Amino acid sequence: MTRGANRRHREALFGTASSLRRLGKREEAAERFREVLQLDASDRQFARYWLAASLFDLGQHDELRQLLERYEEPTALWRYAQSLWAYRLGGDTEDARRLLEEASRLDADFLDYLLGDSLIYADRPVRFGRDRHETTHSLAALFLPAWRATPGAASWVRRVLRVPLGDPPAELPFPRRELRGLPRRNVRWQVGLRLLDQEEPGSSEDQAWVLGIVNLDDQQMLYMTVVEGEPTPEAVWRGVLPALLQPMDGEPHRPARLEVPEAEFCRAWGPMLGEISVHCVFQRDPQPITQMLEGMTNLIQEQRLPPLPKDLDPREFPQTDAVWQADLFHVPMMISNEQVGVEQPWAAIVVDKQSHFVLSNEVIRGEPTPEHLGEQLLRTMAHPGPRDPMRPSKIELSDSDCYDFLKPKLGEFGVACVLRDELPQLQEFCRALASSCGGPEKCALADGTGVTLEQMESFYYAAARYFEQAPWKHVAGEIPIEIRCRGLSVGSLYAIVLGRTGVTMGLVLYRGWNDVLAMLHGLRGNDEMSGFSIVFDEVAVMAPADLYLVERNGWPILTPEAYPVALDLEPGRQPHPPSGEELDYLESCLRIVPDFVTHGREAKTYEIVTNGKQLKMRLSWTFAVRSL
């Protein structure tokens, strides 16, 4: 065979191999890539990259190790592949960390793809050359499915490299249609900010601000939260939205006038608020909101406990007949910065059982231990909020390790220690705390109309099973499936399995065929679609109220990247949770779609029972009856 004929044969073989891989025929593709490497040891077509990605997909780690050693090269692509291989076989080892850190120094942009901050374009060719951005995109296109298919890998990368969450979109969320639909009342609102003193003077930690929004005419507190870091117009606006859409008190409405403490808030929000007939006015030091927040800030700071004195003897404190409840609480919100990456903190909480008063509530750095809770109890006895030092007669715990550790120690102070299965008063505070976290962009499934805990539990089990079955491995592309349902009033929807490229795993369902066409042609964004989405991602995607229930009830989450979120999407509105009936429908789809795409049928009818409802659902590939 001449040199030219050999080259043409090699190129044809490579083209066949890459086409087979795109069609999901991984074993056949890997065999062709092996042949290409045998014909060209210098590998001018980078077949080794394609073969490595195929071997990851097939789980053939011995051959992959040999390939990585044979073609050793000091490139970002090879180091990322080596770090993933090391993590798959040995977990969080020193060697895996070293390779990952070297890879990130060579090309940190790949992390944006891995952690969901950049998109892969399926129609963009895979090329490796001098263009760094093109090479990074190609690296992601080939290897992201392998990273996503490795349980815990993305979270491991974020933890090792301390990568914080991506910045929120620069454009302020503005659900125009939903806000215009709110009744407009001739009332005045005020936005107030009050700086919280740092727990440790001179600390390098970001400052925190108490944000409050009040309806002056009705004397209602509409929203209150703590803003970590600089209170920018973007950060504070994310408090204004829930005050409009989900106020703490009263019904949602638009005010005639919104008074704000910073002129830049008016500049940033004025045009948007003008569209919904709300007049935004700058007022330096607005009252009475500033005074109200000052009182709340003082209360927050009173609950901060000073360090434990070395010579403290709780037996010197007068003993009361009070009963306290104490526990370690996994706070359902994320701390994200360059020092820790992303971290879900713990807190030690002490509550007076009779009055429900929260005596202390402090975040713990690192993993909690019984010693942490013991120290918190002693500090609380010395400083029980605004009260004088005291000893309770009894302390109730629900953690057996804490009970075993604290019972003899508390006994020395004459305080009884009791182990309970449940701590209703403390858990009531935890649920309220979880519900108060987050904004409208993280709508909680628990807030869906008619949604029960039983439905949520059933949904999370179905979602875990869907993720385990990985139906995205069995679809050739974003091909819609028509789903007709009898037994629920949802009607016909069009489903697309997400995850083939490894960027977003899940299932999206559109209400109309025109929405499907617009999405496939790239004519509309997700915020212009009508339908439902179920996506799997890291824990930070969860609404705090849902995360609290998942952890409290032990509902299944398959991997650190498999937290499911279900949303009801409508153009011009904030995403909102599905109703109880809609959640039954989504659960049913999660249960039957993997079977349908795996077995390659053109159509199939399923009869299933979901939460006591008898359903008949017919699935069919749309391109059998429609065309683009």
C-alpha cells in the first residue's frame, strides 16, 4: 500500500471509529482506534485521546493504564486522564491529588466544563492543535462523560482544588410576567441593611450584613436574611424577589414605592421596577427599618457565645427546672469561597424545650464531634442568650454518640441526660431555618401545592434509580420522546434525556411541539420554554428546605453529583415547584423512560401505579411520526 493510500485508509478508519463512538458503540469504536494506532505509531490524528476516553467509558482500566504509560506526555489532557484513572482505582490518594493539581496548573479552564460553568457544544468538532480554547473544549467533549460517570469525582476536584461555586448570572433575574401578575397596592416598602460585628475582631472573613424588607403601612416584615460579603445590588436584589413573590407575612403583592438605602440600588433596579409600576427611591438611613434591624442584629450578636473560660465550673450556676434540647445540625446551605471551595457547615444548637427559645446556635468549623456539642452546652450555661447563667435540670439529645460521651460529664454537674428518638422543638427550629434559607431561584419541592412527604420520598427513590440506570448512555442524541398519559390531567409532553455529552444529567419535558423544535434549533433559551426539568448536580443546587428533609429522612442520593431538582418552567416566571399531581407524573417518567430508551422500541405502553394512582403511559420516538 502506497503512503497516500495508507494515509487515506487510516483517515477513513479514524472517521469510522469516531462515528461509532458518537453512536454509542464503544467497544467497536475502541477496536478501530486501536487499529489506527497500530498503523501510525506517531499518532498524528490523536487517536490515543479517543481510545483513552473509550477505555474510560468501557471501564477497561488495565489497558488504559498501559496506554497512559506508553504515550506519557506532560499535557493537561493526559494529566487529567491520569488523575481520573488514579481516583477511580484508589480514591483520594496523594498521587491522584498530585496529578490533578498539575493538570489544573496546565489548563484550569477545563474545570469550568467539569463543574458546570461552561457548556459543551455538540456540533463543535473535536480538534487538538495550537488553539488552547479549542483544545480545552475538545478535552471536555471527549472526557467529561467519564468524569461524570465516576461517583464523587467532580466533588473531589472541587474539594482538592478549593473551587468555589460559579458566580450567579450577571443579569438580574426578573420574572416580568409573574411580577406584573401580582396585585399592586398603594403601600410603601423599605429595604434596610445593618452590618454584623465580626465574631473575632480583625478576622479575615468576609463581613456579614442583616438584610430586611418591611411593609411600612401594614407593619409586616416581608423578608430577612444575612448577606455574606459585600451587599451588592445583585446580592440584595435576590432578597427583594422573595419579598415580592414569597413574603414571610401576608399575600404577595407589588408596592407603589420601594425605599432603598443605596443610590446604586436605584440605578440597578429602577428600570426593571418601573416596568411593573414600582417607584424606586433612594433614602439615606431609612427609618424605621434601620432601627428594627439594629434590634435584630443585637439579638443575633447576643446569641454569639464568648470563649469558654478555663476555670469555669457549671456547678456554681443556679440550677433551674428547665429542660434543654441539643443537637448537631447539618446546615442546609453552602459556604463558597477560595479558602474552602464549597462546604456545607455544621452547627451546634441548644433550645429551651418549654419556651422554644433558641439559647445558642453556632457554626462549627470542620467535622463535628461530641466534644463540640459538650463545649457548646457549657458555654450556653454560662451565657444562655439574654438570661443569667444557669444549669438546666435535664438535657435531651438524639445522637447516641453524643449521649454516650456527655451523659457521665453532665452527671458530674447534676444535669440529667436523656436520649430521645426525636427532638420536636429543636427540629421545628431547624425546619424553619431551612425554609428561610435560599431565594426564589431555589424553589423547594416541599413547597409544591399538594406535595406530601410520602410523594417526596417516592420521587427521590425513583430519581436515584434513574441516575443509577444512566439512560443517557443509550440515546444517540437529543431525540424527543412523546409521552401520553392517562390517569393524570397532565396531557401529552415531549421528553428529552439529558446527559449524553456529560454536561447536564437528567430529563426535560416540554409541553408543546413548537418548544421542542425551538430548543433543537437553538431559537429559544430554557427561560422561554414551558415544561418541566429534572436535573442532577452537586448538593449546592438543592433548595435548603428539601436538603434538610433529604438528610433528616435518609432519602437516597446515589453520588455527590446526583442531587435531583424538579422544576416547573413557564416563560416570564421564576421556576416553581411542581404540584403533587405533577410530581407523580415526573416520578412515573423517571421510572419508565430508562426501560424505553434501553430496549430500542419505537413505541411502548406502560401500566404502572404511582402513589396509589393507576396510570397508563404510552411512549414513542417522535421522529417515527414527525420530522424536523
